[in-house]
Amino acid sequence: MARKPNDPLAWTGASDDGQPPKAVFPITAPIDPIQQVELGNMYLQLGNFADSAAAYRKAIELDPTIAEAHFNLGNVLCELNESAAALDAYRQSIAVRPEFFEAHFNLADTLAGNGRLEEAAASYRKAAEIQPVLSDVHNNLGTVLIELGDFDAAIASLQTAVNVAPQSGEAYANLGTALKHAGRMDEAVSALERAAALLPGSADAPFNLGMALMQSGRHQEAEVAYRQAMIFATDMPRLYPSLGSTLMALGRHDEALDLCDAYLERVPAERSVLAFKAVLLEEMGRDDEGIFLADYDRLIHAVDIDVPDGYGSLEAFNAALLDHVLDHPSLVVAPTSHATVMGRHTGNLLVDPKGPFADFETILWQAAREYSDCNPVDSAHPFLANPPDLTGLVVWSVVMETRGHQVPHIHPSGWLSGVYYADLPEIVDQETADHEGWIEFGEPPPDFPVTKSLHTKLFKPKLGRLFLFPSYCYHRTVPYSTDERRVSIAFDFLPAAP
């Protein structure tokens, strides 16, 4: 191994314009691989990720057995959002040094962040073998196991995390979540109470406690927890439907409505609050107002797409989309936190290589422009009064193969959402009495204490057809009874960050 180099970073001193001093590196790049690693570290400290990556790659070229060079390159590639290359770099680091704990841990984190949960769990388990007394690895493994629906294993991992670090409020919070999913509500409440005590400034801890108390039917205690959360985060949107639902359960509908209106005065088109308010108004008998907010006839648009050039037919285009989805590395059993039941779910499909989704992306932006043209500004409607510039687009797929469905949900991070159909079971065309496999708008989540029938609208899916709708509209898939595949491609257009 070459000697450790002197620090190659030199400073020019303060600049005349008051800007931070610039780094000056030797004119001749060092040929020592250790120097290249140090050079990469220097660039990394300056936030110059491109040059940092180049230095690490040069070090690897000179000596591919330096595990730190591969590892640091992986970290930089994560900063550059090049996750596929980062995963390869972490694996190369592990190949050089199989017991490199940090590489296993970061590999697991990156896999989890890309929706590759089973692989992430395996990597966290390997990291835990190397460092069995580190709470973070057991905590992170537990959260992945929750998403995989393996609640007993998640509870065991998270119990280890709190045993190793009994002052970790985050580990207790995750343990409470796992216990809640397992139906062990009294234990869940105890763990979440402990989390709230250990995280005194956190809004998430009392919020999650409120959720567990509400699901246990302990609405008065839930209200106390939610109001505690509100002290720390008055602008947490998901807090308002949850507290509002608790107030509904306590028969205090007017207070719930006042709560919504107070928030909407500050953020007039907040999706989760608008969604709840539409349900609340109908529950209160104010049907006209509720239907005005969730006017499915006006706000939901169906579009039959034009086949992009180069595919020849709709069947060929759908086949290309299907091949890409079914071979995508992020396609996993639907995580617990998603609305899909008995199905699989991908991560974002607009990451390279996009394949046919590059053409699909173009179709979606055109559909969004047409939607905007058909729905001009309307100052009387909160969704149309001040529509934002849409600056982002996220696309994912849901694959159902055995009687799958999606429970009622909204897309709170989006502004305009939609779904496209690339493969459908035959039963959809049979138009059964229950409209199996159709998409329905208007049914609220089952934890909302609604006593009245709300207005809903069913749409029949069709190959090559997409639906566009406001992201705050509750929607679900009607369960179907056959062992056929149903592949939908969902998407959210995102407003600019505030």
C-alpha cells in the first residue's frame, strides 16, 4: 500500500469579492491511488461531486483493491442520484472487503430507498451479523420488514433495537408501528407512548400515538395526542384529517369543519384536507358543498392515447410497457404503507433506463396540458382557483395477479394524478354487478367514522385509456374474483416546492 499523502488541498486566502476561498490542487494529478482517494475526499468536502467521483474512479483504476474508494464512490453517486451505479460501487467495495459493515449498511439503505425491500432486508441482516450491537441496523431492518408485511420479524428486530438503545425514541416509534400492524394494539400504544416521551419535541411521535388510540376506539385520548402533535407542527397536513376524523367520532362535526377551514385559509388547496372536507360535508348533510369539491363529472377526464411513433399498434406499445414493468428491479410485493392489497408495486419508472416510458412521459405531459385547457381558472373552486406550475412527474406501476385491489386513498404529494391501463382481466369487460376490477371514486378510507352513503362514481378501465383527476379525490380498485393479471400505471404531476 502506498504511503498516506500530504493533504493536497491549499487555500488562496480570502477572495476580493467576499466569496469563500477556492481550492487549488496540484497541476499534475497524483498517480498514487491513496492520493486520489484523499483528493476525492477533498472535492467531496467542497460539494464538488463530479470531480470527487472522478478522483475515486481514478483511484479504482490505479488499484481496484481499495475498498474505501468503491465505498466513497458509492456515497458520491447517491448524492448525484445515480443509485444504480451507487449500488454497484457498494457491491464492489464488499467484494474487496466482505466484512465492510458501512458498505453493507449503505447498500441496504440505497436498496430500501429504491423500493428493493427484500434485497435491503438481506443486506441489513448481513450488516447486523457484523455489528450486532448497533441499534440503527436493527431499526432500519425493522422498518423494511414492516413494509414487507413480515410484522413478527419486524417486531423482533425492533425489540432488539430498543434493547440495544433503550433511549431511542425512533426505535420505539417503529416498534409501535409494527405492533399496530400486528393487531397488538395495547402494546403498540405503550411503545408509542414511550416514543413520545423520548421525543418531546417531535410531532410524529404523538401523531402516531393518536393513530393507534383512534384505531383502538380511544377517541378522547387520540384527540389529546393529536393536539399535542399540533403544538409542534401546525402545518402537518395529515394531522388535520386524523384529528377531524376523531372529532367526527366524538360527534363534534362543526369543530372538525372549523379545523379544516382554518387550515385551508392558510393553504387553500391542501390535498389531504380538501379530501377530508368533501367527505365531512356530505356526512353533515351538506351534500351540494361536498359534491362541489369532489365533482367527479367535472374533474375526472378520460383520455384514449395516441400510439407513439415506432410501435405500430396499441398492443405493441402496451407490450413494451408491460415488459419494462415486469422486468423492473423495483417491482416487489406491495409495501404495507401503500394502498395495494395482494399485488406488486414498482418504484419510479422515470429513472434511466426509461425504455418505452420515455414515450409514455411525453404522452402524460400532453394529457396534462389538455386537462389544464379544459379546466380554466375558477376562483370559486379551491383546486382551480390558483393552479400551480407542474414541475415534476412520478410514474409507478401496480401489478395484480390474484384477486388484488387497492383500498381508498389519495395522492397527497401530487396535484394532478392519474392511471393508465396496460393489461386488464377479462372480467372487467363482463360488467359484473359489482363492477369487478373497475376504478371507483368517492369511497372514503374505512377508518373514517362515516354513517351515510356518499356520492361515488365508477369508471370502466380500458386498454390504452388513462384517467386524470385531482390528487385529493379518494379512489379505489373494486376487488375482482378471478386469477387474472391487472396492470395499471399510476402517476402524479407535482407542483413546484414552496
